Amino acid sequence: MKKRFLALLFALSLSVCMCVSVFAVDTGIDIIDDPLSYYFQNQLLGVQKGTGVTLVCPNGDYKTLYTGGTLVTCPYDGEALELASAGGVIAKKIPEGIGRKDIIGYQDNKGTPNISSDGILYTLAVPYGIVNVDNTAFYTKLNTSYNYVLGSSGSGTSGSSSVSFVYTFTVPETGLYYLYNTTGLSLGSYQIFQDGKSWNEYLKSPEIFYRYSSSKTFEKGTKVYLFIYIKGDRWYGGCPFKYSINSIPICYEPLGDTTINNYNKITINNNTWNGNIYTNNSTNLTYIYPQYTTVNEKNETVTNISNNPIIYNNETKQYYTYDQTTKNYYYITYNSDPAPSPTPTPDPTDKPGGSISTPETGKPGNSSGSSWWDKLLSKIGDAIIDGLLGAVSAVLKLIFKLLSTLLSWIIWAVSRVFDLLPFLPPGLGGLLVGGVVVCFAIGIIKFIRG
């Protein structure tokens, strides 16, 4: 009976461990060892990795796994969904306005960081207007003979199909400033009403700039204007037009002593991060672009670097990040179990006559205390027991991880059935996965019983 009970207990414990680890199929990160890294890779990168992101309603009455596409709202009240907490890690949405006064390290409310994943520093250029000039360059003064249309958006009755967007910014540090984005900068929109028939969009794809495009050196505090020339596929003049301009990041390299240090691995409060990591000593901020793995179409494991950082503020001892799924900022915290309170030392007792008595232990010949030999043996025994327990724990942990990985792949394979048969009812997925877990646990029990 005892053997059966132990086998059942082992199987139940193993099933719990496997259910938890299903969330981390290919990360290699243990939620117990490193909860924050685990959360970032499995929750914040879930859509990018194909495993999905768990979202909840603010009042906690609804939860869903989001894997991409149109982001739905809470079904009962229409509120926006938020990141769910998991594994002891808490994601707390940061409200707009004064609530974000401590969220430094970003250029805007859209999660543009001050340092990119490849270590390039950014400053934000904001819209100034448009002008009919065919040139892309940085300037410190505007030509007053040009006819500018001011504002981040506008329209008019007589526009040209060749126009420049104008941006402005103040130089944060003396250095080399330039345009750079091989994936393209989303500048905005510029449309001409051509031939009296329809509006034609001339910004059909992001503008691509290679490193050091239009580079120029500026001193700190300089007011700079940036012209970016927009050229259409055909020339039109005197046509109605309308436009809208987005803010864009400007890259720069400081000229002088740098306060930025680069690492590939860092440990903060017992959490170890691997990836592209940058610390800015002037702001006490650490930008962490975590490393993660995915499996490509050839079933090869590929190592990637996240494009979205998690920032650690060394002054406030706080992690925060911008979530690309819900388009919000979040504080990320981990509440570990509090350490046990130290046992208070008993108050000294009074001897007759009012003197204070303290125990006299460890003295040779004192029958009331332990001898030094007894203490030595006790310490050796404790060390041996701790070592054995540690070894057993390591072996069990390895077994749990191997079996949980196997179960994770089985569940992943089962879940793919619903991609092939989308007409199956949604609730059937949970029942099928639950059945797989139960069958796996029964198999382990039978194996132990022989």
C-alpha cells in the first residue's frame, strides 16, 4: 500500500511540473531558477515565437491565449485586454500621464527605446511640416524663402508630387547624427488627388536608409532640422494634397567618453540574462534584449535576439517594458517567498541579587553544553546530509525536465490538430490536452508499479 501511495504521489508531482513547463517548450529556462527571464521569453515573446501570449481582462473575469491577428477586447464590457501574470511574475499595466513619470529610457509612448538591440543610440525627431524641396539632409537653419506647410498633418489645394518632410530635434549629446534603418522608416502618408479621379499615395513603402546616411556632426543643444525627400513615381503639380507625418528615431554616436557598456550576460538580483545588454552609467539604466530560441521550418534550433527590450532602473530597482501585443507599458515584478524571520534571542534572566545571566556553552568541562568534538561531528553530518539532498534534488529535477519536455512536445503535436481541423469546438482542445496529461501520468504510475 505504501509503495502504491508513493508511486501515485510521484506521478501527481510529475504531472504538475510538466503542466507548468508546457509553457516553455524550447527556452531551456526553468521558471523556478529564473522566473523573470522565463516570463519574458514565454509571455512577452509568445506571439513572435508562435506559442501565444496569455491575456486577461482587467477585472479577471476572462482569459484567452492570443497567437496573432486582430486583438479582441473583453467580451463582457469591451475593455482592452492586458498581459496576464504567470509563475509568480506580476505584470502591472502602467497608466498614461503622471503614472509614467518614472518610465525613462524610451523616446515616446510607442515603446521606442533610447538604445537599439544592436547598441545604437536614438533621439526622436518630431514633425515640423512639409516643403517642396527635393533634398535629404540635416540643417541648423531654415531657408526662409521656402513655402512651408507647418504641422504634423495638413492639406492644401496646390501640392507637388515631389516634396520633403521636415523634422526637428534638439541634439542631446555632441556626436555624429545620421539616418539608419535597413528595414525602413515609417515616415507617414502623402497623397495627391491626381487627374481629378482618385487620391494617390506616394509613400507606398517605408523609406530605407543605410548606416550613416546623410551623417553630420552637431554640438550638444543645437536645434536641428531634417529634410527627407519624398519622390513619387510620376510628377504632378498644382494638385490637391493631404499628409500626415510620424515621429522617427535619429541615430547618433557620441564623440568623446562613452557611458554605455555592452555585455552578453548579466545577473541582476539572482536573475541571469543572456543577449544584447547595454548599461548606461549616466542614467543608471540597463537595456536587456534577451536571447531566445525558435525552431525553423527545417526543424533547426535558431538563436535570436529580441527587438523589444526590458529595462531595469538601478535607482528604483524596477523592471519595466513596452508590450508590443497590447501596446502598453508594464512593470514586471517577481514576488519570491519571503525569507523566514530570524528567531529572536531570549531575553537574559535575572540571577538572585539582580545580575544578568548568559548561557555558558562550549567551555571544556561544562556538562550543560556540547563539546567542540560533538559540534564538529554535527557539522560534518549536516554537510553530508545537505550534499546528499542536493544530489537527489538535482537528479529528480533532471528527470522532471526530460519528461516534461517530452510531454510538452506531445501536447504541441496534439494542439496542431486544431490547426488542421479549425471547425472543431474550442473547448475540445482543453479536454484533449487534459486527457493527454492524465494518460501520461497513468503510464508513469504503471511503469513504477512494474
